[in-house]
Amino acid sequence: MLKFKRHPHPSRGQALVEFAIIAVVLLMVIFLIIEAARIMWAWGTVQNAARTGARYAVTGQADRPDCSVEELSKFNYICGEDSPDLRLASVISRTHAGLAGLPLNEDSGIFEDPNYYNIEVWGGVQGTGELRPNFAGMPNEAVVVRAYYRVPIITPFFSSILPSIPVFGQAMMNNESFGQLGGSSEGIGIPAAVVIPTAGVTP
């Protein structure tokens, strides 16, 4: 019968190789958890920002007398118009304030860029059931506020595969009867359902 001799002490080199393999896998799992947490945090932030903007929009208020997006290069075209829509500017400003925790790329207009963001406002037109872009909606009509953001992947291994991931936040609410209490819109109630443009899939 053959008998194999065992070394009294296992090879230190073997233990080092085993640790290196396990450490690589463990680090990948840890960084994957970190990236997933960052994406979920960004998604929650844009959802909350869109909801904040929509909740402000339904009141019919506007920040006056100045155009509130004058400092935002991406939206200051609203202030340059002959009669700027101060209500639209105010809704965008409130939504932008909700994104304050994210590092925003204020200059980029390319969707694929890291830290790219955008804010869209769609509003219902009285009696038509249609949503118009860059409009906060008329009294008793729907308003949709949508926020986009691209979360940059910071781990070198994962960023080489996918540099950034888009997240979307959207909120739809019905405008109050602002400015028309007791008028022609009194007692109309909730408007008819409207077709909302879809933003796509988000994690």
C-alpha cells in the first residue's frame, strides 16, 4: 500500500495565491454593492426632485419679479424670451433645487455624458386632453414634471464596461383651480386621463 507523506507546514505561496483570488472576488462584490447603492440613491433623488417640482406646479405660483432660472445656463433661454414664462422657470428651479445632492453637469447637452441632467415640464391645455412641452398646465389640468440624470460609474473595472447609467424620475399631478375659484372651472373636478410620454426603463 502506498503512503503519501504530508508536509508538516502548508506552502505559504499557495495560501497567498488563494487569498489573492478570494480578495479580487470579494473586492468586486463590495464595489458592485457600492455602485448599486449610488444608483439607487440617485434614482431616489431624481424621483423626489420631480415630485417637489410637480407639487409646486399645482399651486399655480411663480417666483417674481425675476426669472428664477437665470443662473442656470441650461434653462436661461426661458428668461431671454420676450415674455418669459415665470411659472415654468419656477417649476424648473424648484426641481433643480431637489437635485442639489447630485454632482450636476450644467454645461453638457449630450445625454451620454456623466453627470448629465435635464428637467422637462409638460402641462395640460384646457379642454383638449393634450400635454404641451415647456408648459406647467392650466387650472384643473394635468402637469408632468420629469427629471433625468446619468450616474457615473466610479469603479475602473465596471466603468470600462458601462461608463454611466441613466435614471429617471417623474411625477404627474392635477393643477388646483388657481386664479379661477368661483369662475368657469368651479366644480369641474379631476380632468380626463391624458397620454403621458414615457421616459423608459430605470433601475
